[in-house]
Amino acid sequence: MKKIFQLTAENNKPERVIEKIKHDIKKYVKRERNKKTPDDDHYWEFDCKFGKTKDSTKDVIVPDISGLLDIAAKEEWKECYIQILSKLKPRAKK
């Protein structure tokens, strides 16, 4: 997912817009995690970026996105860029 989210809407309060974005992110992550892996020796890992624009992103982890969205709302950003890419990662051998 590579997307620019609008943090303001004419007909919704900012809190509702933020909650909708968080829901979309959780739904995407859940859908990606439920995809089949080639074998049980792999799992899905996520490369995430968050920023005000596509050029000013920083690397983050999935659980931090919710808090960063809240901070962006407090700072009254008009939009934010979120990138979440899934990749297969091998499990560590015991």
C-alpha cells in the first residue's frame, strides 16, 4: 500500500477521519498476514514509511503508525503519506 491520506474532510470530524485511516491500515495488514506463504518456514514482514509527503518519510513499524497519525492530527496536517509493503521473511531455525 502506497497512499496519500487526506486528514481533513468537509463532512467528517478529524477524529473520524483518523479512525477510518487506522481501520484501513489494520484491514490491509490483516489481509496481507492471512496470505499463504510458500511453506511454514516463512512469515510476512512489513516495511513501513510515514511522513507528511512522499519525499519526507521515515521508516517506522506497523504499531507506531497509529500514534504517528494522532500526532499528525494534533499538528493539523492536511495529508500524510503512508507506505506499507509486505515481504516474506524466513523463520529463525531453533
